[in-house]
Amino acid sequence: MTAARTSLPADRPQLGLRERKKIKTRTAIRDATYRLIRRQGYDATTIEQIAELAEVSPSTVFRYFPAKEDIVLTDEYDPVLEAEMRARPADEPWPDSLRHVLRKAVTLGMTEEPEVTRLRTRLMIEVPAVRSRMMESMSVTGRMLCRVIGERTGRGPDSLEVRVLAMSLIGGLMEVSLYWAEHDHEDGLGDLVDRALDVLEHGLTP
């Protein structure tokens, strides 16, 4: 997805001190990165500058994020999406479940971090390395969707039909993000997701 979550849901069990420190460090690194990018641009922002502003070492930055692109793109939404999909009624058509869950994820991202969401999508169209890394990241989400769609449809998660469907959806969501940024974030992101799902479900209507 396109929203980088830096906070935890209120209903998540209380984490231990070690986990809370990790989240605090990840959040500090991300916040520093966003501040620097807004100030001087993506290419001019270095790992050393990020580490200094976040008050950690460069090695710590790399321990949490293998590459600069990952700082911008990495999120924790996949487990949330998977859990939400499995929580939907068993007799609900899977396209309806998917629409509900994706709309909820978009709403959550735009409520918590709207400027970060816009920044990430803008970087996708401006920085080829970010766009390439996003495609890799979305493939992980695609494998998660294969598992869930396979369960809901009674098909194997590695079957051709499920893989084509899941990756078509991933490609559609990628294009939604690019379209949204290319048009200066004028349209509602949730509305664009709905339009994309309509096309995938019904094709191009006259």
C-alpha cells in the first residue's frame, strides 16, 4: 500500500519495551527522512544526514532499512489487510470484502498521515529507484492476496487464476497511486481505488 504507518492500532496488545524502542527508532528515521526530502529533495538526502537528524548511527539506519527507498516505502499494512480480509463474513463475495478492506486501509492512511501518503506517491513518479522498489514491495502484498483469495475462492494460492487475479489487482493499485500523483492528488484516493476495482471486476463498460 501507499501509506506508511508509524503508529499502532489502539486495539493492538501492549508491546514490550524492546519492541516499543524499535518502533520509536523506525519512526524517528522515517520522520527525519521525510523532513529532509521536503527541505532539499530526495536525491540530495543522504543516509548520513538522516542518521544525524534522527540521532542514530548510519549503521542503525541500514539495520532497520536496507536502502533509502525502503525508508520511504516500507509499511506495516500487509498483516493488517490480511487480518481484515479473514475477518470478513465467510459468505460475503470476495470482491466486496476486498473493496471494504482496501477502502478502510486508504481511509486510515489518509487520516493518520495524509502528507506522507502524498509525498510517497509523488516520489514514485519523480524517482525511478523509488518506483522500482515500490513494485518489489507490492509483489509481497500480491503474495498475501494470493493466500487470502485462494482461501475465499477454494482455489490453490499458487494456481494460475489466483495469481493472475491478485497481481492484476496489485498492478491496478500501483496505477492508482501513479495516476493520483500525476494529477496533483486532486481526486479522492478512495474514489480512485473504487474505480480501479470496478474495472477489474466488470471490465471497461460502454
